[in-house]
Amino acid sequence: MQEFIKNLPKLAKDKHNENKKFFAKLKSKPPKNLDYVMQDLHDAEFKKTDCLECANCCKTTGPLFTDKDVERIAKHFKMKTQQFINQYLHIDEDNDYVLQSVPCTFLGADNYCSIYEVRPKACREFPHTDRKKFQQISNLTIKNVAICPAAYNIVEEMKKRIKL
Ligand code: SF4
Ligand code: SF4
């Protein structure tokens, strides 16, 4: 797994043009059963990929924090919302709350998330490969294959399974 993660940016770069073409076609003519296919590919991949052996998303990118996320996590720490923001977050160029630094401050050395039960929605949903109308997040997915080994494998399987 570690070797795969290390090579992922290069592997993703090599597939970039192929993936762009595939997702452009997918967007213009998504198959009717796309939601079903994605759920199937997502479930099959996460049966064999253990996020606890990876945590590359937590180490390299970190999530956006919605207002609800901020309120919930601040409450978990018994902190005032503003105090939590000041201590852990900053506002990025898109005006979203993000972590002040990566790896995520809530990630343990054992790759466990110390706020797992109350973690941000974006963490729960990453890499979004079981999302409905998956073709709508093509650009994000093309970026995520360079970070997430599971997303990389899922996109490779998609290209085999979905003939456009
Ligand atoms: S979601 Fe992807 S990048 Fe994050 S820990 Fe799981 S396999 Fe790794
Ligand atoms: S909050 Fe938890 S799941 Fe989200 S990036 Fe941090 S360690 Fe990972």
C-alpha cells in the first residue's frame, strides 16, 4: 500500500488525459444505471482497501468544514465556535473553512481519527465514489485519483466496465 501511495501522483499524471476524455464522455452521456454501477464499484473497492492503512487524504489534503461541522466539533470539545475556529481553522481563497495545516491535527499516529464520530461531512463522504450522479464531480475525481488509492482503482475499474 505505501509503495502505491508513493507512486500515486505519477500514476495519476500518466492517466490524466485518458481520465479527462473518459469523464468528458461520461458527463455528456451518463449511462442510466450509473448510480448502481458506482455503488457496486465503491463497495467492492472498500472491501479490499483499508483506510487505516492509508489515511493519505487526512495527511495531504484535509476537508472543508461546513458551519454545521464547526458547531458539532466545537461542541464535542466543549469549546465556543469561534474559539475552535481560531485554534484549528482558517478561511481559504474560496471562502471556506479549512484546516490550518496538514496532516490533519485530529489524525493519530495509528491513522485513527480522534474525532471520528463527529468528523466533518466531507471526511465521511470522501472520496465521494458512491455519490449519486457521479458524473457531476468529474473534475474533483480527476484530482482525487492522485491522492486516494481507492479512487484511483475505482476510476480504472469504471473505464473497464462502462463502455462509452
Ligand atoms: S479515503 Fe482514500 S485516501 Fe482516504 S484513507 Fe481511504 S483510501 Fe486512503
Ligand atoms: S477530521 Fe478525521 S477523518 Fe477528517 S481529515 Fe482529520 S483525521 Fe481525517
